[in-house]
Amino acid sequence: MKQTTRFLSRVASLLLAATCLILTACSDDDNETGMGARQAAQLKALVLDEDGRVWFDATEESGVYQLGLESKTDAQNLVSLYLGRDFAGQAYTRTLQDGEGTVSVAVGGEGVFYVVVFAVKGIPPFTLRLVSSGSNAFGMRHTCSVCGYTWTSTYNRCPREGSATYHPQ
């Protein structure tokens, strides 16, 4: 009897949580004036440093940057952040509301998981290649001497600490 009551309590809690999610997902908040500006501001916080510059590694090509990631799953998770939705690994374009811009994703080639193109107000237009950190198309592997974080990049500052002290591996 006690287990049945506990089970029913959990099911009721789960149903209540699902109902809240459904009601939130179906709300008209996305149609508010200024939603596109909020979407653009969220993207800006993800891709620009405090000085308003794209923080990824610049390549020799103008407006093209790279970021080395350990796995395709890591790349998909990052793309999901940019798209504001789950990403299934296929080409997709997110159109921000109020004409604030677009974020487009394409599947990459050898050594490149995905190519993300940002055309968003308030962000300099740029292309980001999400590459395999083991790819020869990308920089060296580094470990920060301050926090111990390891990254692969041509950028010699720790993405977490901003420290210029590092140990190439």
C-alpha cells in the first residue's frame, strides 16, 4: 500500500511537471515585441568576448573562425545552444524573430564536424568551423597552468581563465 501511494505520488508529480512544460511551450511569449533582440543578445553572449570581438580562433580566411572539440557529440551540443533547440546533425537554419538575423548550420567535411554561419544584428558576420581537436587543420593542444583546463587551439589564452600562461602538449 505504501509503495502504491509513493508510486501514484510520483506519477502525479510527473504529470504536473509535464503539464507545466506543455503550457509554457504553448505560450505566446515568442510573439512579444523584442523577442528577436533577446535571442540576438543570447547569441552575442555566447560568441563575443567582453570587448565585442569573436572569441574563437581566427583562421587565415577573413571572417572564418575555428573551435576544436573532442567529439561530434560535443559539437552537436554546442550547435544546440546556438540554435536554441535540439540539433539532429543535419543542415538547419534558425531565423531569429523581428528580423534580427539567422544562424545556419551545415555538415562539415573531413576533420570538420559542422560549419555554423552567424548573420545576426549586433554580431560581426562570421563563420565558425567546429573541428575535431585531433584534426591537422587545427592548432596545438594546451593545458592552462592556472586551472588545468585542456583545449586545442591556436589561441594561447585559456578559454576559462583568460590566462596567457599555458603548457603546450
